[in-house]
Amino acid sequence: MHMPVRSTPRVRVQHLPVATAVSVACVAVRAPPRGLLDGRHLPSKTKSEVDESRVRLSRVVLYEACKNARTHGRSQMTLNTVDPNPIPPTAEVEPIATEKASEDSSPAELIEWMLHRFTGQRMVMTTAFGMEGCALIDMIAERADRLKVVYIDTDFFFPETHDLRDRLAERYPHVDFVRHATPLTPEAQAKRFGAELWKHDPDLCCRIRKVDPMGEVMQDVDVWVTGLRRSQSAARASVRAVTWDWQYEVLKISPLASWDRATVWKYVQAHHVPYNPLHERGYPSVGCTHCTRAVKGATIDSYSREGRWNGKLKLECGLHGDGI
């Protein structure tokens, strides 16, 4: 049935912290719009197709929001969006004071804002069980009744990493630890690409065993929570607490962005958070067995990317895009 095209106004959200404006956009669009997306004008669409339409619409809104933020500055943004239920062009969305968050917010404040603002959204935390991830799990688990934590198992984890996963699951019974991995076994990978792919093409190995599986996970995610920190490396220096992830097209929140490893270590000690004993043996970060080495002189309260992909120029696996 032919439907007339409806004119739509421009709705502006001005002078809001980036985190608040993006969250307003995300949550507002997720609310079932009257008429257009609730199925009354889409008799041939299934519920899943309608839900997909909502997801696509919300991502368009966030895309425009972040694009405008880049144009007009990181501290403010102007959001232009198409509303299926037009309201007067002069209307403005005013955030509730308790919902404000900024780059200067503490991890605890960001987590409380995140849990409140995105209630009902498909929120997932990912981790490889580094110290930052363990601390973040503890912080969120303390404040949330449920938490989904996805880890990408490369099939090359250290035994200590597997053991840590089990200890965390025992410590936090309300946290759902979900394993995801490529269906390509190490044996099949060797047969297809040659033995020890991580040596002659580490980027391809990471893509097969980490990046592609992560992309599969992100298909069902609205809000992605990570343990990234700005001081971890030069490539991570621009990490923001709340941002739009262009690689996976999800809202990305990194509550620990402003912390350093010493602060993370103090938190882990104070709260008796389980951590990988390899940190005590000179491993600032822990990845796959074939590509991670101990770093001489490394201390448990310091962090570096040394020891990863030893002998290669490579320092990141690509999970977070932009060279990270």
C-alpha cells in the first residue's frame, strides 16, 4: 500500500556532554515509536524485522550524533535526527541531572550512569581477563544484578587464564561468562594457512581468531563495555570513556579510560579481586601463549605492550580498530 511521505522536523539536542547526548539518542530511539515501527503500518514484517528496523534507526541517529560531535567539538554536540512521530522543531531534550556523565567522571560514576541509562539494552562486557578486565567485572558486578561477559577464546590461552576465568565465575555467580571462538580449529588453521600462522602472518591470525569472532558477538550488542585505558599505549591515548565504535557500530563505554595500572592494582588489592598470577611473573599483559613473553624488570603495578608479538612491530590485535 502506498503511503504519503511525511515531513519530519529537525530535533536538536544542544550543549550536552557527549555521553549524555549519545545516550539520550540511543534510548529515545529504542522506545517503540507510535505507528511506524510498532507494526501497524508494517503488516508484512515479523517482530524480529521490526526490532532490526529499530536497531538500524538508532544506529543512524548515533552515527549522526558522533559525526556532529567531531565537527562541532568533543565537549558539545548537535543531534539531528528523524523522528517517526514529529514534534515541534523548537523542542529540546533535557537530560535528567543524575544521568549526566563526562570524560571527567570516575569509573564508579560512569558505571552507575551506564547501568541506569541503558537498562533494557543489550549490554555486553568483553575481556581477555587482564587486570583491568578483572577490576571492571568487580565494579560492575557490585552494582548490577546481572552482567554478561563475553571472552574470545583463541584456543591459545595460558592455563593460568583458564583458571582465572573459573575463579571469577565462582566469585561472581550472577555474572554470565560466555565463551566465543572461531569454528576454525588450530589444526585446521595450520592445514589451511600453514604451520604457526602467528609467526609468518600475525595480523591474519588475530583476524581469524579474535577480530572476526568479535564481529559476530557485536551483531547482538547495543552497548559494549571495555577495560581500555588511555595510558596503556600511545595507540590508546585517545580512548574516550564514551564513544561510538565505528568498526562494530555500537556504543562503546570504557569506564577505566582515565586510570593508570597503579590505580587498577590498588583497586584489585583493596577489593581482593582475582587476577592472573602471570602478572607477578613479569607479564604486564597476557594474550596467547605463542605471542606473549615476560618482560624483564616489569612490575605488577606497571603496564606496557612489551612482550606481545615478541620480535614483531605489531603491538595490537585490531579488536578495537584504529590501530588498537
